[in-house]
Amino acid sequence: MKMKLSSCFHGCTASVSLPGFVIFFIILPIRYLEPAQFTVIGPGHPVTAVVDEDILLPCHLSPPMSAEIMEVRWFRSHFSSLVHLYRKGKDQTEDQMPEYLRRTEFLKDGIRNGSVSLRLRNIRPSDKGQYRCYFESTSFYAAALLELKVAAIGAAPLISVEGYQDGGIRVMCRSAGWYPEPEVFWTDFAGQHLPSLSETKSQWDNGLFETQTSLIITETSNQNISCYIRSTLLRQEKESAIYIAEPFFPKDSPWIAVLCTILVILVFLIVFIICFFKTKEKKAEEHRWRKCLTEAVHVTLDPNAANPHLSISADRKSVRRRRPGDTHQGLPTPHKGFSYSPCVLGCQGFNSGRHYWGVEVGSKGGWAVGVAKESVRMKEGAVIRKPEEGIWAIERQWSGQFWALTSPMRQLSLSTKPEKIRVSLDYEAGLVEFFDADNVDPFYSFPLVSFMGEKIHPFFRVGGAGAQLRLHP
């Protein structure tokens, strides 16, 4: 059946079937629709990240539209300097720069509205600089530029007395682990700045800065001084103070000889006491170690207390970061693990007695092992790894340095890098110790603490790429 249409378009005449007429007017708007254009919008200000933590780099399309079938590319100075690529509906990692392998995650929750973010893990000083978020459809493309700033807060400054110089006492202030290069200054009791005698700054292989500055204090100058180290990017600072009493300043007096004699005697007594207690402590450590060998516990990992991005072995003895292609592990319901930090607790909890267990940490990646209060996993947000938050642990950073997670952190100078660690917990004594393999002496012990009657669990964190922890007897 056909019908005749007269003067349908500017006097044209057409004879079409009724179904064809309907289809014509459905297709007509699509056929003459102009290709959609868009603008890519990023953050209106630089994004600041902290070393060893994760950061989100957001961008979106304006007007909002689906980017599911578009190409979304994150790159640095050149189009080929690929940080992350999303194309044909999935992530493409073949041409990714080596320094970003397994460190990026493309978040697609809002991709139907043109909103995406790139998560960059384990921030390094070398990550700072400009990034471009690039969208490309079949007929149009655009990009947005954003800047990433990187910062690190170092250890609290350590002030030491170096000796006598120029009629006064020379003091040195040291601190390490800062980025970018920090500001360093001295102040007196009234807060007035004091001129430094010398100042040196050096940069480690991992990009972090160490600073040293010295000052001469005289008897007529301020004897109560403070050393400040300030982050120029985060506007945060750390301070240490020292006070030197008048008797310590050099004087032409017969009492100086008497004072020196007394100091020599005191030093001799102190050395004798230290040697005595070290010998006694060593015997106590040997006794404690032998007793530990009979108190080893069988520790397994608790999937209910694990970050979703961790992969736990079937025997619950090994954990690592989840890799692309890993089979998804279903988490228990309700899940009470760590939501924002790559951590997991042991199934076993202790509220009395002495216990120890072994962890094979290997030689790659970053990790942390120790003990934690049971309540740690219930806290909101990222886990802050320090005793005040209920965690006593040591850490190996991606740079290969070992740290005790005290407050502030303390770098450990180890003659050999341990690949097997024994963790020892004495609940009643409030003692947490770490041993290298079968050595009798611990390479680090936390100051005595009180666990306040709360149950304590083995604690593990898998930080950098390549890290894998495995429990062993």
C-alpha cells in the first residue's frame, strides 16, 4: 500500500510506502546531526601528593557525555610519554612507561557522564610535573593540562653539640627525608631568627633531601634556641630545641680542671654501667630467644581484615598486591577490612603471654610487618602507621631503606638487609621486637608500651610493586 506525498520538501513530490515514511523521519535527525564537540576540564589548581601515598588525578568532559567508546590517554610532556591508556573499552598497558607499570588505576565510575580519574600509587619525587588528560572520539579530540606537585615531610630535626669553637659552643641540626628542598632556620627564645654558621643540603638517590645546619652559641648570646625545618610546599614544619647552661661555656677558671676531672670520672662510670647492663641484657636476650623457640604460633592471614586490592593465597600464608588478570577473591560479608590502605591482619589475636612468628619478606618492593590493635581495621580513611594509632611495625620503603615506624620515624642502619624476619610479642611486658632470621639479638625493639588490655594481631602491609610476604614457622 503506498500513499502520495505532495510538496513535502520545497515542492518535491515523492511516492513512498508508509513504513518507509516513518523510518525516514526517524533517521533524518540522526543523519544530519553534527559530530559532538567537547572541552576537557581538569583541576583548576595544582594537585599536591605526598611521597609513598596515593593520589587521584581527575578530569571530565563539558558538556557531560559518555566516554565509554572514546580513547582516554594520560601522558607527560609528549604524546608517547604514556602514563595510562584506555581504549576500546579497556586499559592498554603495552606502551606504558616502565616507571608507571602497576602503579596506575583508571577509575570509570563516572565514565558515562564523561568523568574519569587516574589513581597514581606510591608517589615518588620523580612523579612531579605536568600531566595531560586527553579524550578522543571518532570525530573530535581535546585535552586538559594539570600539574602534580610532590612533597615529603622528613624526620624531626636532631640537635647535637659538636664542641667548642670561637669562644662558644658549636651545635649541629640534622634532618632527612624531605621533598622538595626544605627551609632551615634557627630562632631564639623570643622567636627571632639567628644567622647560621653553615648550611648544607644533599639529595639521596630516591630524590629526598637531607639538611645540616650549624650555629655557635656563646655565653652572652641566647642559650635557649630552636631549629626549624619547614616544607615549602605543604607549609608544615618540625622543631627541636636545646638549652645550654652557663657552666658548660669555656671560662678561664680553676674550676674547669675540676669539672673536666669530674666529667672523666662520670664518663668512666657511665661506660662501666653501660657495659655491665649490656652484658646482663645480652644474657636476658639469649634466654628470651631460647624461650621464644618453644612459643612459636601458627599464624594465618584473615581475608575479613584485608584490603580488597590484596591477593591472599589459598592456604592464607602469603599476600601480595593484586595484579591484572588475577582471579577476584570474594570477601566475607560483612567485610571489615582496610578500605584505603594495602594492609591485612593475622587471624590470631593475643591478649596475654609471649608469642613469635616468622615472615619471609624477600628483597623486592615495599612492605611493613609488626603488630596492631584489633580496632585499627575499623578506622575510617587511610591507616596511619605509628604507635599512637595502635601499630608497632618496621617498614622497607621502595628505595630499599628500612625504618622503624615510631613517631617520628627512625631510619634503621642494618649491616645486612633481612629477607626473613621474626616478630616477637611479649604482651605483659609491652615488648615488640624484630629479629633477622635466626639471630639472637633483635635489630630493633620498640620502647615499652601498654596495650591497655586490647587484643593484638599480627600486622602486614604490602606497599610497592613486587613485594610479597609469606608466613613461615
